[in-house]
Amino acid sequence: MSLFSKLKSRLMKTSSKLDEGLEAIVEDGGEESSVEEAYVEEVAAEPKAPEPPAAPDVTPEPLPTPEYEPEPEPQPIPEPAPETPPAPLPEELPTDVPQELPVDLPGAPEPDVTPPSEVAPLEMPVQVPVEVPVEMPVEIPVETVIETPAQTLSETVKPGFLGRLLGRKETKTVIRRALDDDMLEQLEELLITADMGVETSMRVTAAMAEGRYGKKLSVEEIKRLMAQEVARIMEPVAKPMPIYTKTPQVVLVVGVNGSGKTTTIGKLASQFRAAGKSVVIAAGDTFRAAAVEQLQVWGERAGVPVLTAPEGSDPASLAFDAMTKAQETGADLLMIDTAGRLQNRADLMEELAKIVRVIRKKDETAPHNTLLVLDATTGQNAVSQVEIFQKIADVSGLVMTKLDGTAKGGVLVSLADKFGLPIHAIGVGEQIDDLAPFDPEEFAAALTGLEV
């Protein structure tokens, strides 16, 4: 199954909710029109190319009059001599002189000239001026090049079987509604219900109305416009996680409880391992034995070693030991898992800050990447998570998981619009290869239910 198919199946609840809302909005105050009329209106609404600016009216300065030498006075032209009238032709022409036939004039009687009987036609070159037209007009029947006025666009659509039996033409119709203030307000409310946020929803609808206010739009046209605006917002943040030449590259993974940090680490480790990188995982969640066991399972699947510590030990101490081990083995990447913590627990957030301080004692530039794993089902609560974790751990990128919640996928658009943090990947399933790079166009199409 392709990434788009998986993503669309995961966002089916969100897209179906948007589909139902858009259909209700368009039907409320919309008018039914044929597909041909909608096409003609869409072509007429397309912006025309701007006319070139008129050339400025600049009057050229008069050129200086050159000085010429005086020309000699013209001599008078002598009058022509009077023409001598031509000599009259003899009544009988000699046989050895070629004869010039007179030009046929329209309406003039043909002269009765009888050529000599003894003269051979091949020995007498006769000069007859013939007017040959340059272009010969050809009359073409009108029926072969001119269509009948009754033929319209609707006749090009073949009728169905029942329509052919009844002699009627099948006309497709679509409901379209003018984009006005009332419709824009309803679209904003629909996007807010998809957890896109108030500010982002207003920005998306305003961009959709730019240059189209008052135009009639169908549900499919609204989906296409909405997907374009969502992709435009997400395009700048769609970036893979950077890989540096310095080793070991420390990747700290943080997030709240149950956001999917452990599975994300296992999937990332598998991808880096397949790319030829040596990876070491540190199980920093020392408070839950189940978390350590789960990470060990993912390490076995990816073929990556997992460093652990006794239950209840200091996670900062484990991070320090893991960095020492990674330096000794020459590992390319060190991925450190952390315990899930709520953003409103000050003690747990301080513990995360301690891990960062200890890591920097070993390497001042570490951690080189701090990934915040977000659960899409949390909705707008993810906004506050980004704000707190960014202050404590200096978040460098986001990973979104569990995009199968009801109308919760729009929160990723809100995060991209508000924070501008890179979105490295999204989780579309529980398998080891279900963590895919973020594609803004595919995400926008899946979110709005647009077919690709």
C-alpha cells in the first residue's frame, strides 16, 4: 500500500468530516447548474493577462539642420517632340511576318480574321497575352466547414442507454455557491472543528477568497483551493532530519506520555541502519520496565544495540554513559529515549533540563537534534506542548504520530503556521516501515479528501 493510501485511510475520519461539512455549506444557499455552465463560468473567471503599459509620449527633440552646399539651379527640361502618328497597316499582311492577334475585350465583337491557308501553324509564332490569376479561389461547400448553430458543448456528452432510447440528452449537474461573507464564516468554523486553530483557519479562508470573492464554487473546487493553501503553509516546514559529519550525533527524543516516542525511535533507527549508519539506542525511561522491554524489541527488529540501566536509576547518568559508549564504538548516531512527561509537571520538565545539561558536559554542541513526538489525537493541546518543550529542551523538529483520530489532523497545519518548526516525519501505522517523510501535498490532499 502506498504512503498516500495509508495516510488517507488514517485521515479518513477527518476528510469525511470535512466532506460532510463542505457539502452542507455549499447546499445551503447554492444553486444547481450544469457542468457546461460551470465550465463556461470558470473559464470566464480566469484572470486575463495584463495589457502592456502604454509607451510614454516623448516628443523627440528636433535635429539640427545640417549645412549643405548650394545646389546648382535646375536646368529647364526641353519639351518633347510631337509624336508622329503610326503608319497605317496594309490591308494584306505578308505571309512571312508573324501576326499579333488583338486582345479580346469584354463586350467587343470578335473580328473576322481568316488566316492564310498556306501558312503552317508551327512556323507562325502567335503571341496571345493570357492573364493568369495568382490565386485561384476555390468554392467550398458551407456544410463541410461550418457547424450548425444548434451544436453546443452539451451535445458532445454522449447520453446514457435510457437517454438514447428516449431520445433525450444526459446533462450532468453540480451545486455551486457564491463565495460570500456568510460562506467564509462557515468555512472558518469547519476548519476550527478540524483542530486547525482560529488564526490558521482565518488565514486559510482569507487566502481562498483572494481573487475569488463572489465567484460560484462547487465542493470539489473548494477542496482543491483548501488543499492548495494547506500545502502552501506546510511546504516550508517539510524537511528531513539533518545528518551531521560529527560523531556521535546525539538525537534526544522527548514528548508526553503515550505519544509514541519508543516506536518512533525504533523506526528511525531502522531507517538509519538501512542507510548505512551505525546507531546506538539509550533507554532513558528508567521508571517503567515495560518501556525498556519495548525498546529492546524495537532494537532487535532494527538490528541496533540498546543500552539500559537498572530501574529507578538517574536517566541523566545513563545518557552520559551512553555518550561515552558511542564515542568508544565510533557510532554515527546516539538516540536517547526519555520518559514521558506532561508539560504542566515542573519537576519532570526540570529532570529533562538536567539530561540536557549533563549531555553538554560531554559535548557542548549536544544534543544535535531534539525531536518532539506529538500525538495527533491531542488536538490543540499539542500547541502548548510545543511551547513548553521548546523552552526546556530547545526542540529542533517535530514528528507527528497517530493520525487516525477524529478531525485531529488539522493541528499539524496550526503548528506549522505558528511555530515554523521542521516536520521530519509522520507515523501512518504500527509497522517498522510506517514512518514516512512528510509530504505537504499528499498530507493536504488526504486531509481535505481530495483525490490524487
